[in-house]
Amino acid sequence: MTTTPRYEIEPWQLRWRGLDLDALRRTESTFALSNGHIGLRGTFEEGEPRGLPGTYLNGFYERRKLPYAEAGYGFPEDGQTVVNVTDGKIIRLLVEDEPLDMRYGQAPMHERVLDFRSGTLRRTTEWVSPTGRHIRVTTERLVSFTQRAVAAIHYTVEPLDGPLQLVIQSDLLANEPILSRTEDPRVAAALDKPLISEFAWADDMRATLSHHTRTSGLRVAAAMDHELHLEDDGIRSEIKALPDLARLTVAADVPKNGKLSLVKYLAYGWSSQRSAPALRAQVDAALVGALQTGWQGLLDEQRSYLDDFWNTADIEIDGDAELQQAVRFALFHVLQAGARGETRAIPAKGLTGPGYDGHAFWDTESFVLPVLTYTIPESARDALRWRHSTLDKARERAKTLGQKGAAFPWRSIDGEECSGYWPAGTAAFHVNADVADAVIRYMNATNDARFESECGLELLVETARLWASLGHHDAHGNFRIDGVTGPDEYTAIVDNNVYTNLMARRNLRAAAAAAERHPQAAHELGVDEEETARWRDAADAMVVLYDEDLGVHPQAENFTHHARWDFKNTPPEGYPLLLNYPYFDLYRKQVVKQADLVLAMHLCGDEFTDEQKARNVAYYEALTVRDSSLSACTQAVLAAEVGHLDLAYDYFAEAALTDLHDLHDNVQNGLHIASLAGSWMAVVGGFGGMRDYHGHLSFAPRLPSELARVSFRMSYRGTRIGVQVWQEHAEYRLLSGDPIDLVHHGEEFKLGTDPVQLTVPAAPRRPSPHQPHGRAPARRRPA
């Protein structure tokens, strides 16, 4: 190849021109397609060469034991690992008996394009075989947003220098061999041929395979069907099915400048309860529906769905073309992660790779759901319904831990805690307040009364019961929550973590208010006036620490009295600290892995004064090393709010480019969906100053000097709003829906049919904060 392989900067697509086999694992993640139910990594159609193949179904996993050197009460017993299910992406090509393999021959032209508006991955390759035969292959694939169980691939081959005999092999392949991606032998064992065959059938151009897992007992069915197109007759085909392989083989004599085209339709389904015949019927029905729609119909549906999404969610950035691309890339992948998950979790990697074993964390509620709530709220609702469906498991976990109410897991696929016992994780009870916060935000933003009565009330009640059980009133009447871990995992098992206490206080008050709105439903949950009074008393007496001497909020009790980490003598290769230093030393020092107190100022900003926020930002900037991808976006939001706009711009770029620049050197295992969502937060919450406290929507926009204009859209209570921000003024437009009351830098106004332009006040002047030695963000300069 004569070009340098890289992502080209374009506003609506991600293009990689050139061939770099060493980059395959990274590009397989960035070029992944998903709809929240099905996930296809961006591997080549021919199956090889490959980095890390992957086809995932949301919620489909295998169990494995979690052994401990010593037993302990309450230790989770089973782990869960996402399974690479039956791969239907494979379409092999033989050119006069020579297999198309990008490791051999020459590729005078090769590019791949992920298109954010069409929702497809396109590929164009010109290949010259080792014996000199020249062809062009063009492909396009999609995972349907509108037909949840369906994916499809359009595959075309053209001889360029003479007639050729071409043979295409289209596969369904189960138990695909994968080189171990982990040093954990338990995980490797769980993933070694995890699928047990139940059924294999093929006829004409259709085939179906069904399997079940050894231990978790989940069933999966995959099916494929095809349409063939050739200008001349003379196609020969055959199909066969084996327990782990179904293959359609097509042979054709294709003239120079002729085309052989194949459309491959795929359907997937899985269940923990339904029978194998029922699953087969499901995928057969999905295939018939896809064939009825046809390839062009699927493309049209995909485009229409995305047109509607971008009309609500698009962000425009004038002044930095790379970040314009990056933020749309981010929004597209957040959409893919959550669009059609429905009653399933949203994993930390989405369905782009096997990182974190496919688990969901609190990232979903605190980073991903804010984006979905204000863009496609029905997807946020479905994610919260998944949490509600796991309440029985959360209640059981709380009981095991000696608490009342519900204790949601630190990490899980099906709602059971599957993280090995780890003090920092087991004590991270804040996940329960994060779930409640997402419920409150969704209900404020949608007024969805049905969700509140069916799910929201019970989620708020059971999480409030946990805080009432976990905390206690001390001798002075203060309500304390001791022995917990906040978002910062370098500070574990602490008393009165400010983030946890503020979020718990909001949870308690919201639960009491919801119980008053729904007295009959609350009564059925066993809630009475005495219990709601206890919740309010606990909230009113909640300890919120403040260090009068330093003028800042300690992250937790005694935190500001600890010795500071020796940042100056920590070498660059010492990061991330958790892989190079003992946890006990991290726990007793002032060093912050990711925004904790700063995150509290974002989500509970009405609990702090402007001056407190400015001092807290300066104090924690000097301690935060950002060993987590969750940190930069939150630091961007608060840096913008207190006036450090250029620093906010740097952090925004770090969050948005985390995966495109592979800043954490682990994109091969999947994308950082929360960081991608955080780039939306950095724009809308940072430069747009959007806050939604107690159902009151406000904005305080300001731009860094490098950007000329930022525009974003969002939905609130059925009304679509457009906001444009320039250096000196902002404009608000009502795109659809009813007039709405808004606030701009503290000034109330009603947005109706006419646009409203308001002045952007200058940012307050404050000394620039300093980061730990060697941990400042890269200074952003527009490309």
C-alpha cells in the first residue's frame, strides 16, 4: 500500500484507507456494528486475517466459578463471561482456487468506512492474487435498528482483468477458535468451545444452528438466508449443515467487468427459558421478515431511524474538525450500545468487544443514560426496566450483606453480583444511588407516569431502604454512612464519602416524594408514613463534610489529612498506579484515580456554592491522575463551569478521542462507551452548561477560545430544543413540541416559536489549576 493507514477526518464517517494488519484488533472495535441486541465486531468478511473475532448477543454469557484462596462469608461464587456466539459474518472468496487473504498478494486499494448516517460499514478492496488475478470486492453490512433480530451483508465481486471462476462460501460458524485473550485460566476454560450443539439444518440457501451453553444453560439460535445476483446464468450452489458449521457454497463463471453479488441475511435469538424449537421459529420468522423488507428496504429503514436520531441528538462543532468527527462517532456508538437492548443491561464495552467480560457497571446509569434520556428516552427507560427486573437479586444481595432494601451489583450481566470479592468494589454502594439518580433524571425529563408507577417507585423505595439500613444517626443526631467506597477506587472503605452521601440524600428524598404521589402503590410495597419520615430525617441530617481550614470538601472523612502521593517521583511507566503499586498504599494517600468529589459537583451541583466549586476543582485537579477513562469528561464539565475553558477543551478532547487515539492501549478489547457518552456530557453539560436539577432545565453556555461555535440538540418532556453557542451570545430554538420554561445563566425565559438570543457573560478569572506531575492532559490544538 502506498497510503499511510489511519482514520481520515470527515464529519459524518470514519474512514480507514490503507492496510495495517497490526491495527486489526483496534479497528475491529471502532468499526463494530450493533443495535444493543446484536453486536458484530468489524472483522473482515473472509474471517482471516483477524485480530479478535466477536459476535455477541446482549445478556448471553457463560458461568464460571470464582475460587478464593480462603473462603469468606458473602463472597460471590460465580463469574459471568460474555460468549462469542455463532459467527455469521464470514463470507470467504476463492478466485480460481486462490483464497482472498489480505496477507498475500497485493492490495493496490483498500478502505473501510463506518457511516454514521447510513448506519453501515462499507469496504472496498482491490486485490491482486499471488498469481496475478485482479478483482474488486465491495461490501456493506448493517445491524438493523428497526428489525432487532436481523443483520445483513451485501457482498459484490468484480473481475477487473478478465473472466474468472469465483467461489463464495458463506458460513455460520459456532465455537469459533480464538487465541486466549486472558491470562485467567478460568475465563479461558469457560470460553473453550462454550456452545453445545442442539440442532443443525440447511436447505436451498437457508440454514439454522442452535446451541446451548454448558453451565449457564442459555440457548441461542442463528440462521442465515441468501439472495444471489449474476447478470449471466451459470451459478452452481450447495449447502450443508454440521453441528458447529453451516455453509452455502456458490460457484460462478463471471466475465470481465461482470459482477457476482450476494445478500446475506442473518437472524439471532437467545433465551434462558424458551425451547430450541421456539428459538428456531423466532429466527426463521425474523429471516422471512428481512427477506420481505429486502436489502434496500433495510437500508432505507436504517437511514430513516438515524435521521430521526440525529435530528434530536446531533452536535456541531466549528473550529475542530477532528472533534466534530469524534463526537459523532461517540454518539453513534452510544446509540448502538443502547438502542435496542430493551430488557438487557448496557455493558461497559457495549457489544464491541469482550472487555470486562461483557459486564455492566454503574457507568450505565451515570454516564450513558444521561445521553439516552435527553436523546432517545425510550432506550433509557428500557435500561432502567432491566434494573427493575433484577430487583429480586438485588434484594437477596442486600440480605446477604446484612442490609435491607436492594444492593445492586458492582458488575454483572444478568443482575447477580459476579465480581470477585474486592473491598473497593463490594463496598461501592453508590451504585444504588446512581440507579436512583438515573430514575429521577428520567422521570424529570419525561414525566413518564406509567414508568414511575410500574418501576420507578419501587426502585426508589428499595434503594432508599438500603441507605436507611446502611447508615446510622450518631450521638449528635448526624446521619453517617460509614465503610463505603465512592467512585474513586484509590480511596476505599471510607466514612462519609461526600459523593455517596449527597447521592443517598437525593435518593431518600425522592423516594419519600414518590411514595406520597403514589400512596396505594407505596402501601403495597410496605411503605408507611413512619418509614418516609425516617428517610427524610436521615436526608436532613446527612453528613456532608467540609474542611474549614482548606476551604474545600474532603472526598471522605480524614482524606485531606492523609499524606499526598509522591507524584514527582512517580515515573510515567508507573501509571496506571493500580498495576504498579500496592492498593494499601494508594488507600492511605491523597491520590485520586477518577473524579469523585468533582463528579458530586456535577450531579449534585445545587449543593455547592460557586466559590466552593472553584476551590474544590483546584484542589482535586492536583490529585487526580485519570487512571480511569471515566474521569476526563467530568473534569471537563466542572472546569468549564468554574471558568477554566481551555482546560475543559483539553479534557473534552481526551474523552472524545479515548478510543480513536487508543489512549489507554486497550481498544482491542472494545470501546469505552462511558467515555464516549462523556464527550456528549462535556459539550452539553460543559460548554452548554446544561443542568437538570429537580426538574428545572437550565443552561450556562461558554466556549473555549479555540471554538467558534457549538450547537447541540436535546429532548425534554416531548419538546425538542436546539441550542447554538458562540463566543458572545447563545440562541435557543424550539424545534418541535410545546413552549418550555428555561434558564440562561440564572435568567428565566420561556422558549416559544420565536428563537431567543441571549448574551454569554465572560467567564470568571481564576488562577489556572495544576495537575499531578506528568499527568496534565495533552494540550489541544485544532487539526
